[in-house]
Amino acid sequence: MPQYSILTPVKETPLKPDHGIGKQQPGSFYVPDLCRVRAVFLMLVTSELFVLVLSIVQAEQGWIDWNYFGLLSLFVQWTTLTSAALICLLRPRLAHMGIAGATLAIVTIVLLDVLAFSLFADKVLNPQPGGILWQSIAKKLLLALLITLMVLRYFYLQHQWQQQQEAEMQARLTSLQARIQPHFLFNSMNTIASLIDSHPELAEEAVLDLSELFRASLRTTEQLVPLSRELELCQRYLAIEGLRLGERLALDWAIEPGLEQQAIPPLTLQPLVENAIYHGIQPRPEGGTVRIEVSAKDRFVYLLVQNPAPEAGESRHSGNHIALDNTLARLRALFGESAVLKRSRQNDIYTVTLRLPRQTVSQYKRLVSR
């Protein structure tokens, strides 16, 4: 049986054993990790804006009471920093208390912290004749209680939104895994059956490639994999399709070296290559070329899949849009707005371009855990 041609071959990369990289970690605690510098910085900026608003409201002359602003900033920032430090140290225990228990514990920590600094301020920084002004302290405690409850409510809603996003991403991955099997399975089995007598060694290789494809589709715990693994999956898929399409399928690989460990969601490239064959090669009697290009520029990695564009008036399958929508949703859930998916058509060539931030799986895990 004639084989397909590879204009620029890719170096084969063997599969490495999975050591759990990229597995989704449980995140049951709704309060973010206040040990992270970014989280503390955002809290300080937010509290300082709140102090600024109070100082503007408090001013009797001019726009702002600077003396009040300075004293309140000192009080609020020290209270924020010490409360965040205590919550950070107690985070492992708070995570096992449940939502109600953790909320009560955090509120207690903040109120005790505010009480301690209020007593210190009334006795040392701004002593008043007649002893401690308990009414003033009670107002501060009430204000601290309301602000703490609002912040915790925001954290809880944000946590619920993140869990929903993860659930939707998992659902999209499941949909994508189910989608790659039906129309491809029967063609592959027929191809293997036709090769058993005439080319048993090719039939055996096709069975191995097919089993690896199904094994990849059953991995549901990995959020990210190295690019080398995704490229090998594409090579296995294309090897099977090459047996079926023969000389109608030509491949042009252009893979920049040094990007083997680039982080990419599993089953990202393979569905795009599958679409390229299903919509760009299979309907054409003369076939065509599928080009897969990977390159890096500045802080990003670009992945391109090109194929002949469907002819005018040809019916288009909705699965193309399903795969692209699923891919974009998963990329945005993992990488945010820095991930881009773009479709274009120029000179009868259809191109899908992915842009990912340049980072390895281990770098992504360290960034997320901060």
C-alpha cells in the first residue's frame, strides 16, 4: 500500500512514564492562599483604597484629612498584614473545618486582631483622657466584621466560579474524548482488517497506534502534558490515516527544536489535525497537504495546523466548531487571556493558530501553587 510523504520529518519522541505531572489537585478551601505575595499585595491595595474613601468622607475642610489618613493607614495595614499572616499559618487547619467553621475562625482572628490594635492605639498612639473609649472600639469591631464578611463572601463566590469553570472544562474534555472515536474507529478497523493478510506488520503497528490513541483518550486526570507527547499522539493518528488515504495525504512538519517540554492541554493538537483531514483532505479526490508548525517568539509558543480549505458550497460539519470551541475554552481556563485561538482562510488554505504562554508543565505547577 502506498505510504504518505513527510516533507519535514519530526524526530520520534518515546513515551515516558507518567509520574502524576499535571494532575488536578483538590482545592476545597475557598479562601485563597494568603502566603502568596500577589494575594497580600491585592489585599493591601484594596484596604488602602478603603482608607482613602474614609479619609475623604471624614475631611471637614479640603478633599482629604491627611492626618486621619496616615493614622488609619497605619492601623489598617498592620491589622491586614497580621491577620493575613495568622490565616496563612493556620490555613491547613482552616481547610479541614468546613465553610462555616473556617468562616467563624477567620472572623474571630480578624476581630481579635482589630481589638488588640485598637487597645494599643488608644493607650499608646492616641491616649484619651477618661480611659478607653469602648464605643469607638465597638464601632471598629463592627466595621471590621462587616468588611471581613463581605471579603469572605467574595472569596466564596470566586471559589464557586472556579469550581464551575473546572467542571465545564472537564465536561468539554469528556465531550472531546467521546467525539474523536466514532467516525475514526470504523475506518481504522477496516484498514487494519485489509492489511492483516497482505501486510501483517503494518496491521500490527496500526493496532498499537490505535491502542495508544484510545489510552490517551482515557486519561482524564491530566490538565497539561509535554508538547512532545501531544506530537507523538498526532504522529500515531496520522500513521493510521496515512494507511487509509495513501498518497492523498502529505504531511509537512515544521517543529522548532527546544520546545519538547512546552505545556499543552492533552488532546489539543490531535483534534485539530483530525479536523484538517476530515474537512480538508478526505473530501478531495486529489487529497492535499496538512502542515503542522510549532515555533516560539518572545514569551509565547505558536502552533499552526493548515489544510486545504473546503470548496465553495461544500457542506461543513458542526464538529469542526465543537472541537475549536472546546479547545479555546480549555486553553482559557488554564492560561487565561494569554491563550489565543484564531482561524483564518487565505489562498484556499485554512489555518488554525494557537498561542500559548511559553512554559513547561513544572513551571505552570509552580506558578499556580504560589
